[in-house]
Amino acid sequence: MLKQMLFDNPLLIRHIRSNLRTPRAGYLTGIVVLLSSLLMFAGYKAKALDDSGFYTFFFSCQILAMCLAGTSQVAASISNSNDSGILDFHRITPLSPVTTTLGFMIGGAVREHLIALLLVPFTLMCALFSQVGIVGFLTSTLVLISSTLLFHSLGLTAGLVAKRGKTRNVNSGLIFLILIALGCSGFVSEGLPIPGMLTAGPALAEAKAVVMGPNAVPPTFFGIQFPVFLQSLFYQIPLILFLVVAATRRMESATAMFFSKSTAVAFLITIASLSLGGVIEHPKLNAVLLVPILAYLEFIIAVLMVLAITPNQGQYQGGARRAKRIGMGRPPLWQDESSSRAAVFVMATLAIATVQIIQTLVPALNIDARLWRVAGTAAGALAYFGFATQYFCLKHQNHGKLRLMMFLFLFWVLPLFVALLMGGIMKQPDFAFHVASISPLYGIGSGSWVAFIFAASMAAIFFGLLLKQERLVWESLIFREIAKEDGLADGERGNPFV
């Protein structure tokens, strides 16, 4: 099985043959080896190889090659295949979806992998000459491989998300996110493990035995001080598995959801657990900063999960029709083509449960009523976003996403502009605060009563609208079945009442 997925993978072989042709691969190898040898020779003559600076330079070049350039190439490879229609051909071949996924994820950046492999001997020599040593080399390289797989799976998923002909901005967005993650590596010692732990930066600092500042605290995982490279693997490996599952589902079918509803809930629980792991019993964080950060993080991830599991009108009708055929009274709530309201309710509940877990595990934080409103606002905003997304998708077949974007502009973006004008020009800061609280982008952090009541009210309204729309779809299916049984199906097109 492993041999077929990797060594006998035709997609991987095709990428190797097209990107590593003899002249091109020879020139690339010669340039990398020559420049690295000259740099090593200069360091030897200057007697500077015992410093970890040379190891940092070569290791950083590997990060640039594998994480930045490699992720861009993976996203470009899958995007080009999607735009040209070749991906549809791969879906009907005898290759399994997992084999296709690994072929694109590993083969799309095979040239960048060659560059990183050529730099390994020089990185190892610098580690042996400096205080990094063989142990530091192995631990940091292991995390580098793990973070590379994480970003490559992210690039693969992003390429599959983009619609055909609209994949130009995928690479720019991915590079921006990776740079932010790399820049946040220094915040790991400040009690914020994500997104710094998703990169190889903290493992590199540990390998170099970098002395932290006087106020810095070593990162822990649920209060246990594991080695930093192990903590990085704790954060990266689960995310790799979830992203590979999402890419594999879409490789199997162009219309498949990226996640099943249970997998989406498990993904959000994993994100919440990993976030709590780095902040529980951390002496530098307090509840005033911790609760809003976790609320925003869970809100953003949950919004992405809602978009990944919400079926459109055709998919929902197909699932309801199959449920009707087997005699079910309603479509099962956890089926891929069914309504996402049950999963949205569980995700929204998780925002409240996170605060309760923090209060239970760390009672000294003294979570007050405002912080509970922060969690409640995040839960309400997530709930009405999920219900509204499903409602618009069922209500409008072709323009559901457009109506959703208009709704988000009116209640998420416009209140911020109105509040800015009222606070800056009309000099009414109190009223501007309440207007800005309508938008969850500001209202979650504010923890005001206005934000909480508005989010809860909108959640109740859209929940009722969604139930009504689901009932209309189900009743229309029942009416069609009755019409067919009465022999009226042949005259449906000419009968305005059918």
C-alpha cells in the first residue's frame, strides 16, 4: 500500500520527470552546492563555524525552500490542474484519492525538496561544529519536515477551494499566512502557542539553546514542560491529518464537502484543545486577554468549518430525496447533504464550554460576567452565521452566497464604518461603541450587552427561518411524491399548481 502511494505513484513520477529533467536538475544542483561550499569555506577561514549563525542561515534557507516556495508550488500545481480540467481526469482514474493527494502534495514541490536535500549535509556540518549538535539537528529537522507537510497540505486544500479561473491570489494569501506564522514564533514564550508552534522557528531556537528574555516563560502543554520540538509536533500532526482528510474528500469528488459534520466538530475541538494546552497554567496570561483571544480564534475556525460543511440547495434536496425514499421522517442531521444546524449548535456551544473549562482548570483567573458575555457573543454570532449561511443556500439556488455576502456587509462591516464616523466626526463615543458592537468583529472583544443581545436575537431569528425553509423543501418533496402516485407527474410542466 505504501509502495503504491509513494514509490509507484504516477503523479509523483510525473512531477519528478517534468521538474527534475537532467539539464535543469544538474544546473540547480551545481549552483546550490557551489554557493554552499563557498559559504562554508568562508566560515572555515574566518573561524566562525563554531557559531550557530551558519546553522541558522542554512536552516532558514531550507525553511524558505520547503515552506514558502514549496507551498506556493503545491498550490499552483493543484490550481493549474483544477483550471485545466486535468483534476477531473484524475478523479476517474483507478488511483485512490489518498494516492492522488500525496502525489500532488509531495510531487508539486519536488524541486524545492531537492534544494533542501542538497542543503542537509551543510546544515549537519554546521550543527556538528557549533553547539547545536546532532540532537539539535535531528529535532529541528523533524519539525521542519512536519511543518512542511502542514503547509503543503494547507496549500493543497487552498488550491482545491479556489474556483476554476480564480486561483491567482491563492499563492499570495498562503505566503502571507506563512510569514505571519513565522513572525509569531517569538510569542511562544509569551503564552501564545498558535500560530508560532506551527512553524519550525521554536524548534530552531531550542536547538540553538537560545536564552530567553528575563520575563519570558518556557512554553508548556497543559502545564507540563515538554521539549519544544515535541510540543510543535503536538500542534502540527493533528492539523496535517485533518487537512489531508479534507483534500482527500475533495479529490474523490468535486462536489464533496471538505469535512463531514462530525469531522468539522472534531477539528474545532482539536483547535480549542491545542489552544488551551499552551495557555493553561501560564503565569503571564490573565483571563482578560485569554478569553477574547480564544473566542476570536474559535470563531474564525468555526466560520471556516461552517462554510466547509454547508450544503447548497441541490445537495440538500438530493439528501432529502434519498431520506424520503427509505421512509425517514426527516433527513438525518449528521449526513453530509443535510442541514448544518446541528453541527453549528455544537460548535457554538463549544465557545461557552471553553470558558467553563478554563474556569474549572484555572479558578484563580476569576472570570467575570463581561468575559462570559464575550463567550456568549462569540457563540451567538457563530450560530446566526451558520444558520444564515444554510438559510440563504436553501432559499436561493444561484445567489445564496451573494445574499450572504450582502448580509455580512450590512451587519459586520457597515457598523464599523458608521461607528468610526460617529466617534470621529460626530463626537459620540458611547453611541459609536454600541453601534460597533453589532459587528462580531468588534462585538466579541467588547463583551457588551448590546453585542450579546443582538447576536442571540439574530441566532433565534435565523434558526426559525431555517426551520421554516427546511420544512418547505420537505413538503415540496412530499407533494411531488403524491403527484407522481396520482399520475400527475406527466403534467407538472403545464400545471402551475404543481
